[in-house]
Amino acid sequence: ALAAFAPLLGLKQQTAGKVSLVARVTGTLDRPVANVRVAMREARIGGVHLSRVDAEGVQVAEGRLNLGRVTVAGDQVNGFLSGHVPFRWRPLGVPRDEPIQLMVSLPRYDLATLAALAGEGAGDKALALAPKQSSATPVMEAVRSATGQVEAELAVTGTLDNPNMNGRVVLHEAAIHPAMLEHGFSDIN
């Protein structure tokens, strides 16, 4: 069950779903190398539903979790993820304060779900993957509501607690209502 892996992945909110994990571990006890394939089905992380997550070519070695190519498909989120994050065998998990390097590709994405992935201020959909004080937090606090579709190609560096994002974002038929304004903006393309 996905809930058993939540602490290892740094997930603090409620999780559910099925996980299939196949690993081949080589090396020594001091320097293990794990080649892993992960498949998740009908996962729910906080308020976000993912019908499937497939991770091929994942390798854990030399203090790093290399993601290979991760494909995500769900009701609100579809995309790809690659890159690496730090990994420790003792204590087992992903350190939140060490350098990351990720590439995120979202071909079409529900903009309203952004609040669920941005963390604070997102109510029951908030994901603990997002840091409590990330660069996305002030933006999400400044936005009362957002709808429409977004495409994105992002490079994420920094740390999990302090990510830096750089890339291309395209909005389609979007509407954004800033918290400080009485009326929002619509028909943004």
C-alpha cells in the first residue's frame, strides 16, 4: 500500500493506493546500488488523485535517487518527471535540505490543481511535498482562485525546502482572481 511508503517519500498528508515495486540490489552493504521499477495505481495523495504513476530506470546509488523517467497520469495532473534528488539509507529517506535537480513536463494541466500542489493555503488538498515557505507560497497566497489549463516545462533546482523553478509556462483559457482585487482576470491565453 502507498501509505507504507509515505514517510520514505516525505509525504505528510493522507495517502492511499496500490504500489508495485521491483528492485535489484547490488554492491556492498556500505555502498549498495538499487535499480528499481515502481508502478502506482489509483493513488490518492492529499486531495489529488493519480490513476497511475510509472517510474522506469530509477537507481539509488552514491547518495542519490536518480528518477529515470516518471510518467504521471490522473484526473487533474498528467506529465513527466526526470532528474535526481538526494537519498540516504540511514536514516532512510530523502533529505529536504540537500540539492535537487528535476525536469518537470506538464503537457496539459488543470490550473486549479496548482493550489493543491503548492502547499499552504490549499486546504485539504495541500501536499506536504511543497515546502512550507517555498517560492510558490507567496504567489498562492496572493491568488484567490485560478482556473483553466497550463502547459509547463520547468527545471527545478535548489532543495525540496527551497526550490528554484525556471522554464516556460503557457496559460490556456485561464481565469485568475488575485486576493487583493475585487475582480479577477479572465480569458487569459
